[in-house]
Amino acid sequence: MQEVHDEDGLTRLLESGGPLANVVIRGLDLRQEGAALLARDLRGAVLLGCQLAPRDLLAAIGGGAVVFPDLPDLPYEPWRTKLYTPEELFAGFDPDEPCTYCDTLDARVYRHFISMGGASEAPMLEAFAQRLHDHGVTEALEDRLRRHDRVVAFMGGHGLSRSDRVYREVARMAAALARRGFLVATGGGPGAMESANLGARFAAADDAALTDAIAVLEAAPTYTHRDWLAQAFRARRRHAAVLDASPVPTLGVPTFFYGHEPPNAFASHHAKYFANCVREDGLVSLATHGIVYAPGSAGTVQEIFQDACQNHYGTVRSLVSPMALFGTRYWSERLPVLPLLRALSGDKWGDQILVSDDPEEIVAFLADHGPRKLDRAAWSYCAALCDSTG
């Protein structure tokens, strides 16, 4: 279906002539366009959250359009058509008064989410609005990925300190990959996720600038520190020229499910979801050129085996994507996922797994090992067992 969600698109649509079947107009003020709209054949058209004069609204419904009214009293846009930016999520935040975060869009939406049941099923109209929102975020994300199809993701612990050696090494790996033209994606949160988004944003700068930014951040080492977000904004302000010159955007995919942690301020765009299950599977799926796993806990282990499952069955376009585990002893002994990965992959996709303590080796591995097709025969019940020719 053709979707229209801005004034330029609406103008082109109304000037084109012809019926509007299979056209979706989303979230626009149509009160001045009623006559032009009603002059068209509206059968099969869909108007989502648009404003219409009462008489035009009745005429549109009578003319065969499917009309969903605006959903009032929500702190978020259910008909969302674009990704979030830190500037939008944190509008009104003052680093000198960290509690101003509580009045930002990000915090207000999270409080609303909790008031509507949080992880429990929301009331029907709220659940409908959240799913519409997430659908719009997915469409905006897919549009972004059409422009940047070489995606590498970084995953790891949200509690990783900004003063930890691993934080610095992850940032430098992300910077190196961004310089090679990869879009760096993360879960959009603190810790290892922040360090990767930070590194990608500093891809156009020298290492001294990145080192200086991390030194600013270290004053509030983890997300539980009152100044965690404030120091991020101070680092952004100090290096504004570097961030403005960054040639490659970097993506966060956070969720209001974990809204007690603000998303990081270094992803240039955030695909922020209500449904964590959609976010988790989507983040693993979009990283077709590989994932770096920094040390983490249960969430990171879950992501490792989500990725392994996709590789094993080729569920993402029949692709097998590289998996780079950063920390040999960590992933072999402390959380020994490596032996199971080796046993699971065997000779089918074991060549796409690397465990290493060397950041340069990981960068080279991901640069040299793109996704490859899984060699497997397609099978379906009907084709194999039944006469489906009729």
C-alpha cells in the first residue's frame, strides 16, 4: 500500500488524480483538503488519525474510506512515522539539573507505559495504540536500513562502567567499523551499548577526541549515577563539532519495557519500542553483517542464542551472520557459551564464529566475513507429502 504521512506527499497524491484504493494517509490535518479529497474515489483508502471537518468525515466514510480516528490523551504518537532522536527524547533536559529528565518525552512515555500495566497486557485501546506505534517504528527502521544495509551490532552488559577497559575497547571497535562503512547498531541503552554508539559517532575524529569524551563520561561511570545522562550531554556539547561531522549514523533499538534506564545520548537515531519481544528479535535480525558480544549477563546470553538459532535455521533470508565473542576467558569459562556454540554450529556455520581478546582481530573478522547463504533444501509439508498441484 502507498503511505502518505507528510504535506508534500499529500500534495503529490491529490494532484495525481485517480482513485485512492490502497492508499494510507496517516496523521495529517485534512480540514483544508476536504473538497479535493472527496472529489476522488475513496473506496479502499485508509485514513489513520487524520483531522477532518465533521461533514467531510461522514462523507469520507460514506464514500468507502476506512477511517481510524485520532487517539487522544497519549504522550506518544500512535501513528508514528519516523525514528526518535536524542534531541526529541530528551527535549527540555538540563545537564545542570539532572532531574529535569523526569519531564522529558522519554520519561513521560515510560510513566504512561507503567500506568497502563507495563509488561502486563494493556487495556484494549492502549494496546492498540502501542502496536500501531511499534508498527510505525518498524517501518521507519526498515526505511533507514534500506539506506544502510551493512549493519553490525554490539551487545553486552548495561552495567559496564565507562571507566572499564572493555568500554574503551568496544568504542574503538565501533569507530573502526563505522569508518569502514558499517552502520553500528545496539540495544540503545547504557554500558556496552552506549560505548558502541559513542565510538561510531566519533568515527570521523581522531582517538584523542574519543579518549577525551570518555574522560568526561567517567565522572558518572554507570547509569545508576545521578549525573549519568548529564555527563553524556556535557561530552556531546564539548565535542559538538565532531558529532556534527560524523559521516555515518548509528542506531539504538531500546524499549520502554526497560524505561527505568534512559536510552543513551549517542545513538543518532533510536527505534524505541513498547514490545520488548519485537525489539529483541528485530535487533538480532537486522545485524546481517555480524554481532560483537561484549561481556554481559543473562540478556546478552539470550541474544547470543537468538542469533545462533537464526543462523542454525537461516530464518533471516536464509543468511548465516558472523558472531564475534569479545573475551575468550569470559565466554569460555565464566559464562561458557562457546562450547555449546561450537557443538551447535558444527561444520554448517562454525566458520562464522570468532572468540578473541584482540579488538583488531574482531574488526578484521567482521570486515572480511559478511553474511552467507545457508546451504539447506527448502521443504514444505504440502510440496513433500501431498498433491498440491491442483
